Amino acid sequence: MKAIFVTGGKQYYVQEGDVIYVEKLDAEAGSTIDFTDVLAVGDKTGTPYVKGAKVTCEVEKHGKQKKILVFKYRPKKKFRKTQGHRQPYTKLVVKKIVG
């Protein structure tokens, strides 16, 4: 069964057994999380969410993505600024889809 759910301001299209990376969540590694903001399950769609549907995921780990460099400059003004950024994430394994 496949589903579309919302977390961190983004939509994820998943099926059971998928591994996904989402915005960092407040949950310990090894715990389970239920997402109830489900937009579609199989052929069922809701407005805005499907009633009684949920996606259960297990938190595998937390981490940070690769570093990206942000470089700002103003031409002819001798202004240059380099900054690095590493986005935190949570790795989830989809265990069960109920709908």
C-alpha cells in the first residue's frame, strides 16, 4: 500500500519498507512515530486529510547532511562573506500504513 503524508512542510510519497530522510524530529533513535496528516492512501484521497489514516515509521538515526557553502558578495564594494551550512535530518523507515 502507498501513501502521501506531510511532515516538515514537505510531502512524502512512501510505501511500506521505504527509507526516507525528513527534517529533524524530536524523537529518540529506535522509537516509533505516527503521522496522521495523510493526504492519500492507495486510491483514497481526503480534503485536506484522510480520516483515520496514519503512517507509522521507526526512527533509525539522526544526522547532518553534507556541508554546502554560501558565498555572498557585492561587486565593486570589497564585500565578501563565506558561510557553511549543514542541514540536520532524521532517517525514518516506514513500518506500517493504515487507511
